[in-house]
Amino acid sequence: MTFPNPLDAQEKAAFRQGSEKSVAPVVVEARKLSLVYPTADKPVMALSEVDLTIAKSDFVSLIGPSGCGKTTLLRVIADLERPTSGHIAIEGMTPEQARLKRLYGYVFQAPALYPWRTVERNVMLPLEIMGLPKADRQQRAREQLERVGLVGFERKFPWQLSGGMQQRVSIARALALQPDLLLMDEPFGALDEITRDHLNLHLTQLWRATGKTCVFVTHSIAEAVFLSTRIVVMSPRPGRILDVIDCNSLPRERTLDIRESPEFAAIAHRVREGLKEGHSYDD
Amino acid sequence: MIKRALPVTVMTLLLLAAWYVGAAWLNWPQAAETLTRAGKPAEFADVLAQAYAMKRPILPTPDQVVAELWNSLTGYAPTSPRNLLFHTWVTAEAALTGLAMGLALGILLAAGIVYTRTLEASLLPWVIASQTIPILAIAPMIVVILGNIGLTGLLPKAVICMYLCFFPITVGMVKGLRSADPLWLDLMRTYSASGMRAFWSLRLPASMPFLFASLKVSVAISVVGAIVGELPTGGQAGLGARLLSGSYYGQTVQIWAALIMASLLSVALIAVVRGLELVLLGRAGVR
Amino acid sequence: MSTLSADPYRTSLRTVADWGLVAIAVLTLAALALPVGALGGAPVGWFGGMMGGTLAPLFLIGVVLAVVAGRSAPKRVWGAWVELGGVALAWLLPLHLLNEGVDLSAGWGLWLFLVAATLLLWRVMGVLAGVPGWTRSVVVPGLFGLGLLVGWEVLVRGFQVPAILLPPPSRIASALAAHAPVLWDDFRQTVLTSVLRGYVMGCGAGFLVAILADRLPFLARGLLPLGNLASAIPVVGIAPIMVMWFGFDWQSKAAVIVVMTFFPMMINTLAGLGNSERIQLDLMRSYGAGYGRTLVKLRLPNALPFLFNGLKINSTLALIGAIVAEFFGTPVVGMGFRISTEVARMNLDIVWATIAVAALTGSGLYGGLALLERATTAWHPSMRRR
């Protein structure tokens, strides 16, 4: 299962542009973002006054215990939830405009593949909705399946694939839209650790190859540090940001070995400290 | 509560309104004809009043049906054939006897199917196939055949009901008897409990929710079976007989009254099953 | 509990011998001592009728040979097939005797022999039921059905049950052939005209109203309890009313069918439309797909198993509705009409033939829908079990 790494010239340029300058264009900007769920006994503050800026080609992880609002924040970016107050812009547009322009691809916790469609037709689904002609759809689906290393599985049905492979199909499906922004909600949460390592490696190579902006929700510290350029530590009740940690001390090209480096350990330590701090508020 | 009651009320009211409009529309020509024959002026209000008050309307109004029900239920002793309760009881008796027979047969078959692989492979497909047959079509046949060997009255109808009921019960019980958690079955094995023991203290209790779900379906079709079983007997007693004689003599009000009574019977029997379920399963701690 | 102390490796009587086979052998031996039937009032033994012409000994030898060969076959399944040949031979014997004019009603030797043959069949089916795939899902139920049919034939003819009570299958089959034109006319009137039209109208209406109710939750909340009520009440009862309103021809039958099939279809469609997972709906939203696209691309495919469930339930209901409505009046053709009039005239052959047609039609409709379902929902977990 070798992972193809098709770095074409255009993508290389985009990647260089993203990495060289710190003044990369802003993709997501949130100011004083709050979201309150009305419930029977008392309203729950899922997000409280969240400020966050995500620049192009960033890989940002949202980490925190369950209920800290990390998934909610992602869903607000995707216009799957509406904030109660505050301001949020995706490339200068409202989330709804961004959604209708199909600016982002979303990967859910579960693969959410349609059981009645083959792998290829699953990847082509968003393209059908966009109204692309058939030849284009097939072309793009083939490209993306190649990208996630699933050539030869086009005609299989989802249930004939392992969990890890299914999640790779769902990533290919998100990429098929050719979005600038990739939103991932604990995509590997349900997988075993060995598969997870494997997919993390795939993902970081994919990110470098495409230069996409990624927002990644996780509750694994190691996963967050391994993948991210920046880590956003969140805490629950009310959901808010505690710390934003830069991972510039790690090289942009990641291999599984860097997990043994002192820099990795230092960042992981800081994340852990941040999470602990969130807990002390709690009790 | 209001959120649920309001749409149902609105729908029911709409249905009643549609009924009245339909009754006026369907009875109109006949009503107008009656008036002109009597030499009275056929004004709109007169025709409408006549349409709602005919003796043999094409579609009786709900109030006519209720009045007929009321007269029949209160005007005669419950043992009189002119009282609908008498007919309802005849039908209910057949339906319940059939249900009991179907229950016994269904549970027996289900236990056999669950415990012997040969039966499962050979019988289960036929149990399912048997229900794709429009069995109600055979009802008159069964009544006549059983009549030939001297069985009349309750039993032929009950046999029809039994045949109709056993299928949901068999299928539900096969599912139910298999619904016991494999972990619990393993636990039983660690106690070296016998197969019978496991059946009585694990499989049977686990199947109860399934049994009641099937029973509710079975009760309803058992009533249908009893009614259809009464059609070929020539109409002496039972709700089906009332339907048939009503249709012979064009007594539409009588047909509707019998229909309403049949629905009430069915709903009441299902309510009894539901009550039993609540009492039995509530006590056993199953939700 | 008492055996706890006993040696667990002790050979017990249970494991020494194949007691099922012993039972079969004992039954067969006992059968040999009894007559197989009577010819002209005089009992006929197994071997006595040789010059009279019965070939009973040949059948007996054939069966014994088949069982011996089956037992010594290298594989149990092969042996089972050989033993099946023996069973078939055993059940052919009464048919042969009947052809020879032997009266079987007192032939207790023969009946005992047949009990043994049935036991053998049970064992064969037990072996075959252990073979997964085609053998288990088609051959075993097929054998069971065939056994039932042959048993019916032999018992009815052997004990001379009057045809007015129960004719043998062979007689029903010949009635089917003899009355084919009449039966075809009935089939055309009831199934091709009334059922098909009513079914399409009822299911179509139920489906469309469900789609509408899905968009207007108020309508759904009002209709669902009514639908549940309709499933509890004997809807067939409206048949006499519909016959009064729409006349004797197919329109009244179709009306009954429409009323009977509408609610099951609506309830199933609504349940199916509500079956999509949150995450899948979110996915469609993230693609900016509107109501229509979500319906076509996600919710209807997801609802297919429910739709087929409704269609399958309704196929039987429609047939019942048409036949029962015909009891209340038809033009002088139709399956319900045939059954009710010929029963009254004690013409039971044609009634049984009509019932056979109805049974085949019902199973055919159901089976066709099941095949269609298999073809369109092969992806569904319930269809996937190998």
C-alpha cells in the first residue's frame, strides 16, 4: 500500500506560497462567536466568544475533551449549525455562501458512504450534485481515488471495504469537490491505532501535496501534534479556546519518526498542560 | 400533547366534513327525485334536508349511523338478534377462539423451528409462502368442507382465523426466541442449565415483547377472518352476516353500523392486548 | 448432575448405535408382517401377490439397497442423495398399488412402511439442511413441499376420502387443465383488470401522499394515527358499500383495493423517508443540495427496503380485497364469483382449481416483488447475508 505523491507544478507553487510567507490569505475568521443550545432545564453554551483565524495552507487541529465545542465550531464553519451571536467569515463570505459555492469538503466521524453506490459512484456523488458532465466526474473520481491509494476498488461496494479504506473513500469524496478547505471531524476516531497511524501519514502527505487548508477535530494529542501547524486547545462548559499552540518547531514534512523527537514531546506537553488547565476550571 | 392532538383533530374534522359533503353529493339525485315525485318544490335547502334524512341513502351521514347504533344497542336486550352486541359477540367469540388456536400453533411451530435445523430449513419458507396466498378466498370453502363433516357455527370461522393469525405469531416468536443475547445463553451454559431450563427462564421471557407485537397484528386480522368467515353462512349471526344482509337489502345504514362496530371490536381487542402487555411486561421490568 | 462423577469418556448406548436407523429398520420389519392392502376383500401380503401382479417386493429390495448404499457412501451428503432415491421409491409403492386396484385402507403394513420412509426422509433433510447455499434454501423446502403433496395424494386416495371433502392433488391438477379457459377468464377479470389497476392506484396514491406529508409535518401528524387505526380495523368490510357505489364491474374492486392498500403504503413510505441518518443528511447539506436532490439521491434510495415492504404487504391485500369484493357481486366472471357460486353448487373441483390459481398468483406477485427488491436493494444489510 504505497501512497502516490503526485506533486504537480501548480500545487507546488501554492504550497510554496503558503509556507514562505506568514501573511498568507485568511481562510476562516471567527470573532466573538457564540452558540447556545436551548434545552429543557437550562441553555447549554456550546461556544463562547470564540476568536480564531485560520490562514491558507494551515493545518489546524481542534483538540479538547468531549463537549468542548470543537465539533460545533467545525459545524458552524460548515454552516451545519448557525451561531447565536458573533461573526464568522469563510474567505470573506458567510458560511452559507461558502457552502453553496462548495468551498469546503467535509469528512465525518463515520464514512457515511451510501451503501447502494459503488466506491466510484460515492466519490462522484458531490460532482453529480454540482452538475458536472459524466466524463469530468469519472476523471476526477479516478484522480482522487488514486490520491488516497484505492485504485482497483472502484467497482466495490462500501461494505466490501475495511473501515480504514471506507474512511479513505470518504476523504477522496471530500477532495473530489476540489475544495480550498478540508473540514475533518474525528475522521479516524473509530479506527484502531495501527490503521490510524497509517492514515495520519497519508493525510499529512496529502496535505503537503495539495496545499489545502485543513481543520481537523480530534481528541488524540499525538494525532494533533503529528498533523498540525497549529493546535487549538478547547475546554467545555462553556466551549471556549484556551490556547493556540504553534508547531513551527517541527519540520513541515512529517514522518512517523518525528514522534520520538524532543520538539514533538515539548509540544505534546504543552497541549497536555493546556487540557489540564481546562479541567481545573471544571471542578 | 396539544402538538399531537391538534393535527389529528383537524384531520378527523376534515374527514367528517368530507363525509357530509360526500353524503349530500351522492344522495342528491335520489333526494331530488323523491321530492319531485311527491310534488314538492326542489329548493336547495329542501333537497339537502332530504339527502340527509333518507331511509336508504347511498351514503348515510355519521349522525344516522350513530343513531342506528344507539337504537340497536339500547332498544333491545343484548341477547336479541336485533341488538348489534349480540352479533359482535358472535364475531368476537370466533375471532378469539381462532386467535387462541393460532397462538398455540404459532408458538409450537416457532419453538420447533428455533430448535431443529431441519424444520427451519424445510418449514419456514412454506410458512412465509402460505401467507402470500389470499387465504380469505378459501374461507367459504373451509366453511362448506367443515360443514360437510358436521362442523358448523363457531369452529369453521375459528379455523380461518387460526390460519390467518398463526403466521405473524410464528414469525414474531422465531425472532423473539432467537432474540436472547448470546452472552446470556453462554451464561446459561456456564451454569450447565438444560435446554428446557434455558427455554423457560431465558428464551421465552426474552421473546415476550415480540409475542405482543405479533399479537396486536394477529388480533386485527383475526377479526377480519371472522367477518369474512361469516359471509358464506347465509347471514344468520355475526357482523359479517349483518354486512351481507345489509348489502342484499340495500340497508346502507345497517352496513355502516356493522362496520363501525367491527372497527370498535378490533380496536378494543387490541387495547386489551396492549393492557395485558403493560401489566405483564411492566411487572417483568421490560420496558 | 448425577453423572458428574461418572467417567465422561464412557461409551453410552446413545453413541453405540444410530437409533434413528434402528427405528426405521424395526418399523420396516414390523411392516413386513402385516398386509399391504386388500384385493377384492382378501388381504394381500408383501410377497403374496406376486402372481397377482404387485411388485411390492421389488420396491422393498430397492429401498433396502438404497439405504445400504447410502450408509456406505464415502460422504454423508452423497449418501443422503442415494437414500433420497430410496424414499422416493418407497412413496411410489402406494401409487403403484393403487394403480393395481389394491385397496389400501386396511394395509397397515404399507402405512407402517411409509412412516419408516418418512422418518428416513426427515433424516435426509436433516443432512441436506446442513449444506449451505442452494441445497439448504431451495432443495430442502422443495422436498418438504413435495413430500406434503405426495402424502396428501396417497392418504386421500388410500383412505378413499370423498372428493367433496378433499380431492387429491392429481384431481385438482386435472381440473385445472379441464377448466383452463374459464379459469383464464376469471384470472383476467380479477387479477389483470381489478387487482392491477387498484394496486397501482392505491400504492401510487399512498406514495404520493407520503411525499406530501413528508413536506408538511402537520399532515403527517394527522394522517399517521389514522393510518394506524386503519391497520387495526377490518377495512375489507367496505366491500359491500363499494359494490353499491361503483357497480359490479372492476371499479368497485379497484376502489376496495385502493382503500386497503393506501395506508400501508403511506406508512411504509413515511417510515422509509425518515430512515436517513443525520450524518448523511449533513453531507448532502454540505454539498449545498436542495430538497429535491436530497430526496432523489439520498432519501428515496434509503427508503427502498421500506417501499418494497409496503408493496409486498399490499400485493396480498389487493388480491384478498378483489376476491372478497367479488363475493358481494360481480359480472358473471372472476375468481371470487367462481368460488362463491361453485361452492354453492358443490362443484368443488373447480373451486379447488381456482384456489390453486389464487395461491399461485399470490405467491407469484410476492415472489416477483421479492426478486425486484433483491435486484434493486442488493446493497442492503438484510440482503447481504451471503
